[in-house]
Amino acid sequence: MDNSLLKLNQIFLEHNDLKGIPNTDSEIIQMEKILDIKFNPVFCQIIKLYGSCFIGIPIYSFHKNSFFGSETLLDLNASFREISSNDLSKKFLAISHDGCGNYILIKQINDNLYLYDHETDSVEEFYGGALSDVINDFTENV
């Protein structure tokens, strides 16, 4: 477990409500098959350890987390795929949202995050950061 996840683990010990039910390998494989996309390794590690959790942004997975809503990762991606171009949904996995109708996306090849703007059907870098950067910022400020 890398240093940022160790820090995250410490936070979740104190704030148990921020983490959800960990995802099993079979749940992850099932979601990958349904969504027809291979999950990013950093994202997989997070949902395997913490399920749907809050790490500065809500992270969605197989199970709901009542702390931030009733959607699952499957629900989130179904909504994203309804409004985005087909090409985008094949390249990106929606792992979160910003609360304003935009989706936070990740690719399989790296843990860089992107923001899907629902008004322009376009993708831009999400604060120029990666999922690991979001974790580091969150663990340093809690």
C-alpha cells in the first residue's frame, strides 16, 4: 500500500462514515464487463479497499454510500453515457461528479482525472491533477 493510501486509511479509521463497503474482485470484474471498460489500477485499489468513499470527491463503486447519495458506479456511468458522445464513454469511466451535472472521469492507462462538461460535451483536465493528487490533497487537509 503506497503512502497516500496509508494516510487515507488513517482518516477512514477516524471517519468511518466516509468509506463504504469494499468491492470484491468478482464485483469489479462484473462492473468492467457491464460497462465494457477496464478499470484503472489506482481506482481499483481504492474501491477494493474502501468501496464508495469520499476522498475530497465522492468515489462511486458497486455499493451505494448513503453519505453522498443513492447512485452506484453503474448508475453514474449510465447517466454519463446517456448525455455524452459514444466515443467518450468508450475512453473514459465516470467515477464521480461535481454536483453541477458534470462528470469526473478517469482512463485505464493513467490516474489522471478529467472533467466532462455536459453543456459543451467536452473533456478537460480536472484541476490538472490525478486521482493520487486528489488523495494527497485530501489527506493533507483533513
